[in-house]
Amino acid sequence: MPPSPICCWFWEGGAQEANAAIPDSERQTLIALYNSTNGAGWTDNSNWLEAPGTEDTWYGVACSSTGDNVTELSLDNNQLSGNIPTELGSLTALTNLDLNYNALYTADTSLKDFLESKPLGWENRQTIAPETVAVDSDSVSCASALISWTPISYTAGTGGYQVFYSETSDGPYTLFGTTADKSKSQLMVSGLIPETTYYFAVKTKTDPNNYNDNTVYSEYSVKEVSATTDNAVPGDIDNNKIIDLKDAILGLQLLSGMEPASTIYKETDLNGDKKIGMEEVIYILQHVSELRP
Ligand SMILES: [Ca+2]
Ligand SMILES: [Ca+2]
């Protein structure tokens, strides 16, 4: 196999030949891990990608005493994020592996088995995007929608789920809000515009804790979850598709400073002041009493 350009550049630059070098396949595996988990953004990536033979000086890497195999990868708590390359499973001399407190995932079952075979485990401390994100179709109003998901397995430590919305699937996404912790499985998004299609995506966030110095964010969940908000009929202030006395009562409760008995949608405003007030209540009463079409 021809040497990679980065390899040649270092050789031509006069890097010293190492006393013992790990096989090129192991070097390429380390480089694949760096590239696929945002190595440039790691908290510490000291010496990574330097010349062949220097691998045991790369942050978190240790090689056997003869220097010819990678035996240890200690990259916990280091802002690794993304898909773990399947090649990692080919580091057969690896005895110590610590990838905890990062944002790593894999769907490869044999790689999962390999990772699980190491003493420290890995999967239960990864801040990854939640799965099965969905919109509860019964919850969709002219201005809100209930978004749900399955909590990730790493629910320990403070943090939460950030729920985002966008009018196109590829974004940009706007943060609506964050749940109080990582055991929550839903959040009501409000303030949406009537008759508009929205896409929703969720990220997981873990705050720093005793074992983890960083705020760790997952990637976005799959960006294919969407809903179209209802229309807002002026005067139907509870957005249930009927204008009746209940709307008038809700409006009067609001006007008198009482807590309205159900959600009020200001999007059903009549006179353009973006508030539900006496004008709406009079309109509703006229409508109900057929004084007005
Ligand atoms: Ca109504
Ligand atoms: Ca109004």
C-alpha cells in the first residue's frame, strides 16, 4: 500500500525513525479514530498524527514495552464525538481502553462486543442522541407540539435533552428548550406559527461532573421528524375547532386575572394586538348568540 501523504510529508521533513514502530495498520486505526471522532476538537490531542514511531507519545496512547503494538487507549473525558471506526476492533493487543464520558457510538455489533470485552465498559457513559424521536400527533395545536423520545442509557449526572425546531429538515435548527434532566422523555414546544411545517431534532447534553470536566453534547437525533401546526381560527381561543361558550369563559377568566381552565392560544387573536382581550370575548358571545355570522 503506498504511504499516505501525511506520512510522506513527515518523512521528508526528517522525522527520526523510531526505535520500534507499531504496524502501519495500527497507526491507520488510530488516525481513523482521530478523524471520525473530531480529533481536532479533543480537549487534549497532543502529538496525535505526528510521524510514524511517535505513536506512544500521542495523548492517551501507550504501546507494549517493545513498542510494537498499541496496548492502551485512555481517551476518557476528552470530547471525543461521533462514530467509532470499526477498525478499532483490530487492535488485538489492546488491554486498557477507556472511552468513557465522551459522545461516541457505533452500530457495529462485533465492535460493540470488542468494546464490552474491555474492563471499563464504554456505552453507559456516552452522551449520545436519543432514538425514536417523534411528535405526538394528538398534541399538535396551532402553536405547539409535544416531542417525545427514548431516554439514553447514560442518565446519571446532570444534563438534559435540548429540543430544536426548524422549518427545513437540514436546518438551521433553533433551540426551543432543555429538559430538567436526562431521564425525561418529552417536551412541549410552544410559540410555533400556525399552518407551518416544522422539523424537530434532539441533542443530549451532559454537564461537567466529578468524572467529567466537559459539557458534552451529542449530535442531533435523526432529522426526519416533522409536523404541521393547525390553523388558528379567530375567537377559537382554546384551538379545539369550535367557537363556543367555553372560549368566552376562558377569555373572561383571563381578563379577570383568574387562571384559565385550559390553554389559551393568543394566535386566535381577532384584532391583531396579539392578545386575547375583551374584543375577542364580545366576538365569541356574538358568534354564539348568532348576533354575528
Ligand atoms: Ca374553542
Ligand atoms: Ca386581541
